[in-house]
Amino acid sequence: MRVITADLLVAAVTELSKGTKLVRARDVFAWCDRLQVDCQAEGSKHQALWDADLEEAHGQRRLLKFKSGDSKQSRVGWALTAHGTQAREAAARLNWREQLWTGEAWEWLGGCAPRPQLERTRRTPSIPALASPRSDA
């Protein structure tokens, strides 16, 4: 099984961006599974993919990187630089921000990580309320 590299990451984003200009990490994981490309290798979860992402940022910079926040559970996506405008629009709709590699660290375009939007849903009580006595009489 091949381990993912920067070139394979670009190939995945290129293929997947035919449907949408902002390609999510989960779609890259599925692409890797389908083509038997190892995105984990010997490191922690998906370490080879993150190494390929960093290698790409150090090298030719063919990809733009977007994230939904600064935690490990944040969603990650990429886009080809040629699709930058459409990818940035899609990322803005999702409240994702672009990250740039400075040569030393990833920095957020705009200064700070986006704040996650919490879905506010009304909770319904799990126990139905008791019917109040009616005074029809």
C-alpha cells in the first residue's frame, strides 16, 4: 500500500474538486481507501495525511487549506489554488477560514480561528407533562 504524499494529496483534491471546489478531509479519506493509499502510516491518526499537507505547504503550494476551528476535532478541507474564489465562498458559508503556512507555523487568514457555531435546538422534555385538571364542570 502506498503512503500518501503531497503529490497524491493534490491528485485527490484535483479529482474530488470536479464536484465541489472545497474538498473535505473525509472525502480525501474515502479517496485514499478506494485507491488503497495509506493516510495514517506509522504515526497517530491520519498522520501521513497531515505530513503530506505540510509537505505541500512547504513546496509548490498548489493547495489552499481551510479549517473550521483550532481543535483536533475541527473539520479540514483543501482547494486547488485555481479554485480559490469559489472555495473561499464555500468556506465562508460553512464558517471555515483559510490557513497559511508561514514557514514556521500555520496562521489563520484574518488573525484568529473561527468560532464554532453552536446549533441551538429546542429540547423537548423526555417525560410528557402531566395533564392539568380541567374545570369544565
